[in-house]
Amino acid sequence: MKILYATSEAVPFCKTGGLADVAGSLPAALAEQGAEIAVVLPLYRQVRDRFGAELKFECYDYVDLAWRHSYCGLFSLEKDGVTWYFIDNEQYFDRPGLYGYMDDGERFGFFSRAVVRMLPHLKFWPEVIHCNDWQTALVPIYLKDDGVREDRFRSIRTVLTIHNIEYQGRYSRDTLGDLFGLDAGWAADGTIMMDGDVNLLKGAILCADAINAVSPTYANELKMAYFAHRLDHIMRRCEYKLSGVLNGIDMKLYDPETDPRITSHYSTKDMSGKDADKAELQKLMGLNQEPHTPIVAIVSRLVSHKGLDLICEVLHDMMELPMQLVVLGKGDQKYEEFFHWAADQYPGRMAVRLDYNEALSMSIYSGADLFLMPSKSEPCGLSQMIAMRYGTVPIVRETGGLKDTVQPYEAWRDAGNGFSFRNYASGDMLYVIREAVYLYKDYPEAFGRLRQRAMESDFSWARSARDYMRIYANITGQIWTTAQNEPEEESVEAETAAVPAAEAAAEVTAPAAQEQPTEAPVAAEESVPAAAAEVPAEKPARRTTRKTAAKKALAKTAARKTTARKTAAKEEPEELPAEASAKKAAAKTTTRRTAAKKTASAKETPAEMSAEVPAEPVAKEKPAKKSAVKKEKTTKKGPAKTEKEDAAE
């Protein structure tokens, strides 16, 4: 299967958030599942500066965006079984940052247009284009628009992943034609319009063949007004193509046993390195050197939906606990000013860095004891997974991917891999923080087991990649085959359908089996392959429950029919008394029927009697009443035959 993954950022080339981690890890995992995968992203200045020597120039062309006719270069790089393509245009992408410019709509409108128009220059024609967030939301729209005029675009299917629905790509109505080059009909039918504005994400949701959120819980939350930012009615309308696929992390990159970015290495078998990393973190951040005091860490963008309001409300109550607090991040000014002020109030116990530093974040993940994420909304969240990988136990609110990845600690059965609270309330958060701190202080052995379960949690991309491959297979109509998965769904359906067909065939051959019992098994064996002709001759070793059930049902049906035919073919003396009793019971009804039965009994031989017994009643021993009725019908023929014979005599 040929997949083109379109994204605005990806590790290790460029990063501002979790999208880059996903785009950097998922394509390689898809390649391991057997997909032919390529990724396309803009050629930013920082990408050219860091990887310019490794880039290979492929070609250039011109891309039309409304009235603009702009140069578009194409560079490539091979890495981890994935081909990386870079769209080059210095006017749009030769800038210090990735986002935050007044012409972002035009920049990513050009990028989306270039993804579609540069397809003939790629090494394969994709069967699926996987888009991410509003920056690539125009790709499904342009494919629909160009597909009206060019048949080659109609075969391409699209998947849209929503990483954060809060960012929708909203612009004024006049940008539809002048900026994005789309006909007014896209606005007239409401596809791309919402609340009087152009909404790129809404248009992509309606045009894409499949939509997925980055966690199952977030997929359900998107149908609620509280989480969907006015797109809840659109998400409910497109519920039939919506799914939730939980993100993963690179388990090799984030490995405390081998990570070169941390001071000391450690594992679940030997945690001594964790203590050394904690001491280094306290030294680096200017905290008191207290090895038995838990460090609570926050690594986050300082924005409201991260739940920072809760921390602001109860910070003083938190600092009354025997704990230290570390904050790393940047964002809204009000939060930056608050944390800067708070750090001055608690010297040696609280440290704040208003920046994002990859090396420092890894020191925090490896050196802290608890990781706080009280998010108001969190589509998936990678920080809690990374923290658990390094033995830093998370404290989260039950929303989005946080609920899907963190199972709350239960002391009564010593279970869970973190702490969580449900309501968005500072009191609930403070209660759980207090519980976590005192578990660390008073019950170190229980906390050690909790930490070990957190480190052993599986957040690899293999599971997520298999889910995405199923989505691709569904929208393309292909059968996905990998070593880890049993793909032959059509074979399962064929085997299931073969069961009633085999039953029908067995019923047709049953009368012939009564006359020629020696050939009955042959007829049964010939009927089964004819009904199950669609089943592959060479079956994989593993079978699903549906396949097993189908095979058992098929075997059971054949065995039952064969037994019935064999039983019917034999003369069963022990059944004759039962038949005789039935005759006597039926003979009491009328004098005429009694005479008829006696006449028939005198004429019939034992072989004729056994021939008259149907196959199913013998095998299942029908009640005497029903047998009497059948004999009643049979004996009506007896007198008639006798009268004709008497007349002939």
C-alpha cells in the first residue's frame, strides 16, 4: 500500500509540539508494517541549515495558487525506510520559525497546493494521502476540486488526523478565491464556511474519506460542544468515518537504559541511576539537595487548556507539602509572570525556566519523581508517556489521551500506573497530589512497584501503526497483510458462508444416501469444497475466533448429516418396538385405521418397513404422537394398494 504522509513538522527536522513527534515516528512504524511510505513537509530554514548537505534535489515546477504562479522545488532524503520530501519556496518557508506569521494561511495554502500538484514528480502515485491538522486541511479539498477535471486524482483516498481541534484555520470569506483559489460554490453549499468565515478544518472533515483523533477518548469528546470548539455538529454528522487511534512514542529514542541525553542510565532492574539523575536535576535547577523529597515536574506550554489555572489556585497549598516543584515551558504572559513570581517565593524548593529546551526536558523526565498534567483538554499527550518511560509517575486529569494511558493507582489491590482525578477542580487535584507525595514518603516500596508498572507500560508505535493500516485498508478496499496481523477477512466470510451452503448440499444428497449408503460419504466430501471454493488452500497458522467458529460449525454439520445417512441406511432392530408401539397407539383411533394397519403389516417385510422410516425421525427419535400421524398417512396407501391387488386376483 502506497501512503503519502503530509505534515507541517516532523522530528528530527523541525518541531514545535507533539505533531512533530508523531510525524517523526509513525511513518517508520508504517514501513515496518509493509507500507510503502513517503513524508512531505516544507523546507524550512532550520531544516536546510541542519540537513542541507544530506538533501537531494529532485526537480522543480511551478504551482498555481489563485492568481499566483510560484516556483516550487522538491528535495528528498532517505531515512529509516522512509522517503522524506521537502517542498521548497524561500518566500514562504525561509524564515526563523514555523508558524506565527500574518500570511500563514497563504503559506500553508501553497504547501497544500504543492502537495497535490507535485504528485507526478514523486517516486510513486499514492493510494492514500494522510493529512494532519489545518495546515494540510486543503489537500482533501484540492483533490476533490481537481478530481472534477482530472480522473487521476479520483483514485486517491484521504485520511485526516485531528491533533487539536482548537486550531481550525479560520479566515475571512474573501480569502476563498483570492487566497486559496477555490470557486464560490465551496462557500455556497457550506462545505468550507462556518459562522461567516472560511474554515479549512471543517472543509477537510467533510471531504476526507476517514477522520481520526489521536486517542479513543478524544474521538468521543469531539462530539461534545465543550471540547469541539463549535465543530461538534460536524463531528456527529461524520461519526460514521470517525475513529480514535492512540499515539505512541519512540521506545528506542526514549529509553533510560541507552539515552545519551541523560546523566545516568537505569532500568526497572537497577534504579540507582534514577537517584543520580535526580541529584543532577536538583543541582542544575538550584533546588535543595534532598534525595528523599519528591520532585513534582511540569513540562508544558503555558496556556489555559493545560490546566494551569488549577495550579495557580492552590500553589501555596501544594508548597506546604514536603515536595519540590520544577516548571519548564513558555506561553501566555500571565502564566509566565505568575510562575516567575512564585519561584521567588520558594527559593530552593521551586524552580522555573521560561523556555523550551530539549536537553533540560530530558533531565526533568529522568530526574523527577512525579509529573503533573492537570489538563482541561488533552487530545492525546505524549509527555505523560515519556515520563512513565523514565519512571516519573504521572498525575493527570481524566480527559482525552490522559485517560486512555494512565490507570489510577489502587492501593487495595496494588494496581495502576499513575494518579488521576476526574473533575476539573483544584481541590480534587490537590487531594491527588497529596496522596502521591505521601505514598512516596511513607510507603517507598509501594511507590517503587507503582513506578515499575509505569516504566513497563507499552506505548510503542507498532499498535498504532496496525490501527492506521486497518483504516487505510477500509477506505481503499484492499486486504492488509502483515506478519503480525491475520488479514484474510474475506476468507473468514467465505468459510462462514460455506456452513449453510454445506448444510443445503448435505440435505440434497441425503435421499440418495438412503438408496446407496456406501456412496454417501463421498457425496458429502464433494459438496464441501464446492461450497468453500473461496477459502485459500494454504491457511495461516493463527486463526481468529470467527474462523474457528466457522470451521467447527462446518465440521459439526457434515458429521450430523453423515450420521443421519448412516443411521437411515442401517436396519435398527431396537427401533422397531418403538414403531410397533406407535402403531398400536394409532390403531386405537378408529376401527378402519386398525384394519388398514393390520393389512399393511401382513404385506410388508422388515426391509420395507426400514425403508419407510425417514432418516431424521430415526436419528432424533420423534415422539410417538408424531410417528402415529406419519403412519396414519402411510397406511392410507396400504388399503388402496390391497384393494387393487384383490381386484387383480
